[in-house]
Amino acid sequence: MQPLISIIIPIFNVQEYIEKCFDSIQEQDMQNEVEIICIDDGSSDKSGIICDKYSKMYKNFKVIHQKNKGVSSARNLGVKISNGKYLAWIDPDDYIDKNWYKKIRPLLEKDIDIIFYDFFEIKNGKKKIKKYLSESKFIDKDVFLNEITLDQRIYNQLWQKVLKKTLMNNIVFPENVTFMEDYAVLDKIALNAKSIYYISTPLYFYRIREKSLTKFNSIKKTVNSYLMAEERYKYLLSKKKNISKLGYLIQALNVCIQYNKIKQEEQIKNKEIYNKCKIEINKNIWYIFISNECSLSIKLKFLLCKMGLLKLALYLKKIIIRRDL
């Protein structure tokens, strides 16, 4: 019997969290309709051993061990060997609500292409709900595409989505990318969709770890995020989609902010892309200020960037934080 959903979990050195993740999946009333595919991407801790333990305990757990090739490779392999009509994604340091499958199951029977839902963000032990709307409803595809381009209310992370496997025909995660690999494909997946449904309930627990924050805040990652956002904007324009510029302009702003935090030798290496981002911001400053898709605080950051005051603002912020400690 073909499983209804294949849950794909790329795994690398998460022994502290992985059992919580697996247990939250097994708590679901899935009636053998779900297969769990764990791709151990060359973990050097006990993550692989824990995967093997669960595969012996539960028949629907599949484990593949491979040499470390990166998260995109792990995702591609998971898709390739999956048997489900739908694909779901869970990161191994996160976990799902006990009603996750109960909420999703009736929508799968309606043959909806993409389903997404609210989630809890967990940072330093505190939970913060991330909601999109107050009620569940179908979402227009063009609205969805614009929202993921902005990446402020509907996020690009695949763990917030369940999607029909056929939407990924001829779409693969770029294996030269080690960050935001889901961002690189979600717009292309959505373009293939006919129906998108939003569940106004938090069904996922997303854990923000200090290690992840450090990786996110590197200049290389920030620059890559900008380049990917710019490429997506141009790609969707080529598909005749009316997409906001703010998605890639905010990423350009992030480059400028990060540039002002790094050491001088790093600034020299990234001067060219920094100047490009500043030019893009200056060129579009009026577009930014008349936009209703951008908060006042973000507009202020854009203004500080245009006036060349970001470095001073970051310095003053650091002093204020020190005084409050």
C-alpha cells in the first residue's frame, strides 16, 4: 500500500534533540499511512545510532546513512526514495504538535497541492507563536508567491509545508548551496500548484539554536541570501508574476547591516557586493517608503543605510545593550 505522506528528515549531529522529534511523529494517529525517511548525512555523534534504534522499533522508519554531502543532497535523496503521494519536512532539532496529522489528513483527501500552517518559535526556552491569518482558508497562488518572496508572514522553510510530490517533478535542491536550500526551490514548487490551503493553527515547534544563529549571521550566508532573493525576483518577473521588490531589498539591507559588523579585512573582500546593495537601496528608496508591505522599523533601517549611519546606529545599540545588562 502506498503511504499517503513521506516525512523527510535530513540529519546531521543533532543527538540532543532527535528523540524528541521522532517521538512527536510517532505520537500521531497515522494508521500506517506515513513513512518516515531519515537521511543521516555523515553524523559524527550518536544521531545515526538513534536513527537505527527507531528503525528497529517502528516499521515505518527508514534510515539511510551517507557520507556528509550537505543538507541539499540529503533532501534530494529523501525525495528520490520516497513513496508517498505527499511530502512533509521536519528538521531533526524541531518537533510537531500532537494534532499535526489529525489536522492535515482531511485536507489530503481533498487533493490540495500545498498545505501550510502556523508554528511556535522556541528561543532560549520561550515559545512565540508565528501566525499568518486568524482563520483557515485557501490562498491565491499569486498572493502566496508574493508572501514567500517577502519572507515575513509566510516563510520559505519547508518544515511549514506539506506538498504533493508531483509538484517537485524536475525540481531538485541545489547541492552547491548549504543554506536556504528550501528558498531556492519553493517558488518553483508553488508555480506548479493549483491549490494552496492555510491552517490557522500552530502545528510545528521550530527551535532556534545559538549555533544556527551564528551560521546565519555570517557575511557569506547573508550575501548568498541576497543573491538568491534577487535571482528569485528576476525569475518570477520572467514568469509574468507581479512580485514585490522588497524581498530582495530587505536582503540587500541585511548585507549592509552585516557588512558594518565585520572586521576591516572582511569588509575589503565584500566591498563590491556591499556597494551593489547600497546602490539598489538608494535607487529604490522611494519605492520602499511608499510600500505598505514594510514596517516602520525596517524603513528606518533603510533610511539609516541611505544616510550612511548604519555603523553609528549599530555602535549606539551595542552601548545601550551593555548599559541595560
